[in-house]
Amino acid sequence: MTGDGRPVEEFTAELLAREVFGPLGGVVEIGAVNATGTWRLADVSLGDFLDGRGAEVDVLLAGVRSACAFDSTTMSIAWDLGWLRPHDVTAASLLLWSGGLTGVPAELESPAVVRHMCRVGADLQLTRLLHASVTAAVTARTEAKRGARALAAVLTAACALSGGPRPSDVLRLWRVAHLVHVLRPGSDASDAGRSSFRAYEHVLTATFGD
């Protein structure tokens, strides 16, 4: 049991879900900015963007639920975080999603800077989303072929939402940014865990290519 009386499994699922749904905020906000084609924050309407992207959101959430074995309570975290409800998109949030790569220039809201933050942020948040999803699926012991196929749908939908890189690009970024650290001999991953991550990578590569 955890300190608040919940089973460890429930607490672990909540942490994994927050790791998965955290980057979703960046995917959605960046997608809404990219959809303007102007990269002017005054032109962004997250409500209009989400109204027109219901199919992608549904596919993404269904794939996460299937691969990661999240129950209804855990899935509700996606809504509790507020990313899937209309809200303002700010330059400060884009700076956060892009890892602060640009620093804080005087013209943070200029279209050129906003566009650059969106490009960097999409790469970063989609890669984090993929890693968190694979980690949750491996933790749930979802069979790799079934889980990876569900996550392929998640990644495809997330890339479409972001208006950013292709799934194959995100897969390559994930390999060098995260997977190599899981598979290195000194990592905390068990032999079984490493085998599972390799199996997921194999199926995702077969889906999207090298």
C-alpha cells in the first residue's frame, strides 16, 4: 500500500499515465499553433482545433488504453490535466514544451520564434510520449505485437495532431534519445524488460521502417 492507502499497482498506473499524458499537452498545443499556418498566437483557437480533431484524439486514447492497460480512472487523468479542454496557448508554454532551447529572446512571440519552438517541441514531446507509452505497455506486460500495433496507431494519431514529424522520424529519435539508455548493460532494466523493449522496437520498425 502507498502512504494514502492506495494499492501500489494503482499508484504506479497513475504515475505511468501522467508520464504518458503529460507530453500530450505539448502535442495538442503545438498542433493548434501549427494549424494556424501563421504561427501568431492571437490566431490560435484550441477549442476549434480540438473540435476538428476528435477522431485523432479518440484513436490516441483508445490505443493508449489498449497497450498500457489503463482502467477508466487512470484514463481520466488525460482529461483532468486539462489538455483536451479549450484553453489559451502561450509563448511560455511553448518555451516549456521545447525544452527552453531558444532561451528567452526579446521577441518570444514572433512567428519565427514560435514556429521554431513548435518544431523543436513536437520532436521532444512526441518522443517522450512514445517512450512513456512503451514503458507503460512493458510494465503492463502487454504482448509486444499487440501492444506495439496499438502504439503505432497512437503515434500516427499524435503526429497528425501535432502537425510535426512523421512517425518514422519520432521512432528514430526515440531510439537514440531513450532506447539506447534502457538497453545499455548498466541500466536499471531487467533482462526481461530489455527483451520487451527490443520486441516493441522490432514491431514499430516493421510498421514504420528504419
